[in-house]
Amino acid sequence: MIDTNRRTFLGAGALVPLVAGATNAAARTSPASIEADLLRYVGFGNKRAGGPGDTACGEWLAAELESAGYTVERQAFLAPYFEETRCELTCGETTTGVYAQPIVRTTGPDGVTGPLVRIDGTGHFTGSMTGAIALVDLPFARWSSMMARAIRRPIEAAFSAGAVAVVVITNGPTGKVIALNSDGRQPMFTGPVALLAPEVAGPFLAAAHARAEARLIIEGTTGRRSAFNLVGRIDRGRGRWIAVSTPRSGWFGCAGERGPGVAAWLDVARWAPEALADFDLALICNTGHEYEYLGATEAMHAIAPPVEATAFWLHIGANVAARDWHELPGGWSPLPNVDPQRVLSLSPELLPLAREVFAGQLGYEAPVSSAVLSAGELDEVIRAGYSPAAGCFGIHRYHHVDGDDERCLNPQGTLAAAQGFRRLLTAVAEASA
């Protein structure tokens, strides 16, 4: 649950000062608004692209932009989906649920059978893989995407060696299944792939030593459904745009992964019309992020402002301000600070400004040059030619895990980040005047 002491922290006296010269109407981020937006986002439930939660969330954000004076446009496209009916792995007397890796290849109701064969993170295994169900034992990490070579390589090696299916143990900090971003255009592998929680993997790893027979069943409905990006514009005819973007979708509830970014983005959206009056504004919200930025790619083609007329692009990505945890014997205990595994990446010339603006904010106080490191949808922004640009990204402990719920929120950290984004935008706007 949210820290019960948050209201003391969020009192007006604790607000980080904004740059001098801001008007009273635009000067303060509302703690109550930040908290309400965080909880509203969480309340939409599962956020898979095109699903009921994602769609309802998108409609809410569109209505908020319209209330703030923006003209809203929706951009529809098709996103993959899978509705599970039965996904499980059985070996001997042990059966456990698995998570089907999108884009899903189903097995049929009888599943596929074969001996379990363990394969390590380098693609090495012992004996024959022909006709086997490969059990990929990933090294420990905060995993995020199936596109990572460390994950793809052993899966590809297994199928190349004759495996009929692959089950991946996503070893990470929670012991739960970590869902993995995937190509949104076509299946990545030649056979069915499932993900297995490390906390239930022990019996299957033991069985793999004996090449025990196993059965994998992945059954459900797969296809494509309509999803939409949205953009709110205030076109004053200045010919100089400031763009601010954020994703809203993900595999589960995405409270810490997406909630703080959405709340900070909304805060900027409400503040910007008055504070950035000398610029045209484009506030963009993408879906389909979990399909390797499918929505962001579509947005660049249709609803993004012209590259040559854009003065600055800020992308507010994952893990803006998720709660950190003490890992103690017997369980985890919440900490008041944010998870520090978050990165602020900017065009090189903005680094000195960012160090000043985000001083004291864990992770963000040590910004990196986007020429050295960028990730997520910021890559799409840079690849399209927008410069200068900035973006944030990160992987908190519950990233892509079903337990990324209200417990992972950090309202005070979200407040500080939102104020930092305001200060950054104001300073860049003043330099561009």
C-alpha cells in the first residue's frame, strides 16, 4: 500500500522550488493531483495494448488533455493479443502454470511432449536436443525484453538443435515470472515458447537432469485487435514545437513501471499551456510499448510534430519513481526512497543543466549522454532525428511482474520527478527563445 506518512512528506513546505519567473498558476505541482492520477492509473487494471484496461486508460488521458485545452487526435492501429485458456507445464506429478511468450505460438489442446533438457544462458546443453522441451535457465537479472541477445541466443540454439518447445526460467529479484517485451509484427521463434517463474522451477530443473518426459500446453485465442495512440495539440502557429511523450501500456498492472510516468506526463500537460506559451505543444501517449515500441513507431509516422520544427522532445518512460525495497530475511520491507535503477539520458549539451535540475534525485542526478546510452522509446525519438531530446527509463524490482501494483508507488518521488521535468522544460524553452 501507499506509505501512510505520505501526506506529511507531500506538504507544501516539502515541494522542490521551481525556476524563478514561473507564474503562480503554473508554479506548483499539486501533490493531491499526483496521488489521484497514480491511483486512477492503477485502477484500470491490466494494461495490455488494446485490452479493456488500456483502452479505458487512453480515454481517460484523452479527456484530461481536452480539459486542459488540447485538441486530441487518436491514431488507431492493430496490436497482437492472446487470451489464455490453458497454459501449463507438467512433468511426472508436478504441474504448474506458465506464461505464454507473445507473439504466441499455441501447441494445440494435447500440447507437445518430450524430455526436459536444461540449456544455460550461453546456449550450452548436454546430450541430444532432438524432440526435447528445452528448459532455458537464464542468469539472474532484471529482465525486460526478449530482444536481448542473452535471452534470444539460448532459445534459438534450442530450436536449431531440434527442440519442439522452449520454457524459459526468468530468474529475477522477485522469484515471479518476468514478462518479456516482444516483436509486435511476427512470432520471434519457430516453435512455442513459455516463461516459468523461478520460484516453482526447482522440480523441473531436477527432472531435466534425468531427461524426464514433460508436456507443455499453450492454448488460447490469438490474433490482433484495435489499439490507439493519442496526441493532444495546442497549435499556436509558432512553428516551434515542444513534444512530451509517455507510454501507458504493459503486460500487467504496471503501477510502478508506468504509473509515475503517466502522472508526471499529465502534470506537465496541465502546466505547459501557460508555462510554455511561446511554443506549440504536442503531448503524445503511446500504447503497444510491450511489443517493442510498436505504438511509438506508428506515432512517428503519423502524429508526431515535424522534426525540423521541433525545439525539444522529452520522453517520460519506465520506472520514473517506483518504490525501493529492503531485501530482508523472510520478506521485503518498503523503503521511502525510489528505486535508483533509473536513468536520465539527454542530448550531450543538456548534461550540465540536467545535473543541476535533478540534483538529489537518485539515478537522475547522474544523467548520461544519449550518444552513449539510450533505450526504450527514446531510441525511436532519436532515430527519427529529434534533437535536442531527453528521456528516462529504468527497471525496478517488480518490472514486468504481476505484483507491480499499488505497493510499488512512491508519490513523493513522483512529485519530485514531475517538478524536475517542469524545470528542465522551462530551462530548455528559455534557452530556445
